[in-house]
Amino acid sequence: MNLRRASFLLATVVATGAGLTACSSSGSNAPAATGSGAGSPVATSAGSPTAASGSPQTAAAPQTTTSAPSTSTTGATSSPSQKASAAASKTASSSSGGANSGSFTIAAIAGENVAAGTGTYTKLGPGRVQVHVCVTQTGAAFAVGIQAFAYNSAGQSKQIGAVVQTGPGQSACGTIVFLLYTAHLKVHTFIGQGGNIIKTSPVLTVY
């Protein structure tokens, strides 16, 4: 796994402080990012550490950047004693109207009990999917985060993520609607230290 691109997500949050930053490569793919607690959701169009074909891909750099006020709303917190999920899981459903949706839980980072990652997705129609991810810090770490990578049929990707830096019991979430990146969805959590990713969970292929 290429951790340099994952490090970019954490470094962005460290540089800007607690706040919310969202980036996309086009106005039609602008994120409707929301946060809770003191965490910092981040959405970028950087390439994924693991492409759909199994080889790294490099996506175009973001062309536009939008920033929301640094004041975040108070969200629900979880007890520091909460344990991260030991195994990954995912569910899916479909409706008569053709919309597909599902939820997922990311496996714990090996040997750690510091991050619990979950999320949902809803395919809104041809070429559109809404992805929502959340991470809760469940143990002592400088920072923990979650990343979701949406792929198109060519193996290019865009991502949405969230980072918590404020200690156990705090959560952060992010939501975005991806346009034309509906072929695959992969997610993982990570531990950050000093602007770098030092450990990640197994990558969960949601679809």
C-alpha cells in the first residue's frame, strides 16, 4: 500500500488544524461534507494506494478547493473503552427503483485498539454514488483516520476521509457524492503520527 498519498490526508489536517476541508476535481462532484466532534473530514481527488486492478494509479490533482468554517457542531461521542471491530463486515440492499445501498465496518488495525471505522453508500442512479464514512478514536494515538476510495472503470479514483486528533471517545465523519466513480469502493482506517501514516487496517473492498 502506498502510504504517501494517505499521509497527504493527515498532513492536510495537521496543517490546517481542527476544521473541515473538502476538495473535488469538478463542481459536479463537490462534497456535502459534514463533521461531528472535533475531528476533521477531508475529501480529495488524490489517487488510491490500491487501484482496482491491483496496481497504483495516479489521479489528477484537485482543481478546486472549498473550505467550511472551522467551527464544528457537537456530535455524539463514544466511551474510550469502546473496542474497535475485530472483523470487517458489509451489507447491501436494493430497491425496486434501482437504487442500491449498503453499510460496512472496517476491521481493526492489527495489534491496535485505537480506531473504529464504519460507513454507508447509496447509488443514486447512473454514475452517482453517495459515500458516508465515520471514524471513532477508541484508544491512545496521535491521530486516527478513515479513507474511502471510489473508482471509475479505468481504475482512477477519488477519495473522502476524516481524521480525529483529539483523543479517545471523539468521532469525525465525511460525506460526498461521487460522479462517474461507481465501479468500486475500497475503505480502510489508519493511525497517524507527526503528519505521516504509520499503520493501516486491511483494505475492505465494499463492491
